[in-house]
Amino acid sequence: MAALAVLAICAADAAAGAAHDDPADTGLIKLTVNEVRRLISACIVRPISDLAHRLRWSQWRRRHQARARRSHYTRRLNLELQP
């Protein structure tokens, strides 16, 4: 339970820090608890020699999720507007 609380606090802190930034500018979704867990695991628990690769992968994944969310919302809106 304590680990989940730490992850939730990290994700909330990252979201609060990015609140003043426009998410549309970065094209990334906010850091989620699962993404924070993956980053901590990649950086601390199982460090690898290519840390930059892990960070790029995280950005790619979040960008892909943002595109998928945008596409999903657009599709749902188009379906609701059709007569």
C-alpha cells in the first residue's frame, strides 16, 4: 500500500507541475501511476546502460496513448453528431 501511495504522489506531483503547460503542446498524456512505476523500475530497480532509450520509449508510449485518446474521442463525437 505504501508503494502505491508513493507512485500516486509522484504521478500527482508530475501532473501538478505540468498543469501550467498546455498538454496539446507536448502531445503527451499526463504521467500515470503505471508509467511512474515503469520509469522507477527502469531507472532504479533494473538500471540499464541505455537509460536514454527507456526515457524515449516512455515518451513514445505516452504520445501514442494521447493520439489514441484523441482519435477515440473524435470518433465518439462524430458518432453522436450523426443523425
